[in-house]
Amino acid sequence: MKNFNGTVLFLNRADINTDEIIPARYLTEISKEALKPYLFEEIHLDGFDPRRDLAGKKIIITRSNFGCGSSREHAPWALEVNGIKLVIAASFARIFRQNMFNCGMLAVELPPARIDHLFEEFASHKTTITTDLARNRFTVAGAGKQEEVPFSLPAFDRALIQVGGWVEYADARY
């Protein structure tokens, strides 16, 4: 199972699409590693520079409809190869969310009010998250504050991340 702990990157915008996560011109790449330098190359957020702001980040907190657009698996791959294995959002595009779990990664939806609170309390500070899958809790820490955030996870999605993704799940059962 992957590690779902680390430093948070806050992306304060809804509707971040798969072309912004990994531009379509790189879909001909045949390895995940080849996608690495292009993560968020096309995203436009005030003050955000992926070459500077992605370093050391392991988790993304963002707004609603993350991963909308085309249904490419390359988007989760580009996140994973850059060390990001957990995305927390108000909502996800359905296929993107499932692609995350199929890759053994974690996509957690929290209510918009909780996302707003996390942005208000932690976005302007270095923030870390520790994930406790057994208790369905995140511990969010930054700026001298710490709080626990509960989440829910369907049993099948939990099974996928526990074994490392869909291929490993299928290998173990079929």
C-alpha cells in the first residue's frame, strides 16, 4: 500500500481538468516517468509555478470537480510519478476518481464547507497530513494548529488501495 502522508499543495480553484493536470500533447509518452516534468504545465493559478511549488508536495487539497475533462489515466499517473498519491476535494469527475483508485491512489471527497475551512486555516502555511486509514481520519497540522478530519471510503475503493490498485486486485482474485 502506498503512503498517504506528507506536505500539502493547496490548489484554490474548481474544475481543474485533465488537460491542466497533464497536457494532451504528452499522451504519446509510454512511461509514467516521461510525464513527470509536465504536471500542471498548463494550469493558470495566480502565483502558482509548478516548477517551484510542486517540490516536496505529496497531497493536494482543492475545490470541486477535480479531474474533469477527458478520461485519461495519464492524469493520475502524472500525479503519482511526482509523489502525489492523495487528492482531497469537494468532488471529483467520476472517471478521474476511479482512475485514482485503480492506480492504488486515494481520492477523498469532503464537504465544501470542510474544504473551505481547510483553506482558511491552513492554505497560507506549510501544512502536513497524516492519514489513518484504519480510523478513516486525516490529521492536518500547520501553523501551530492540528485537527482531525474524518472521511469515508467505500469498501471496494479501500480494497483497491490496500493492494496497490486494480491490476494487483485482479491478480489476487482472478
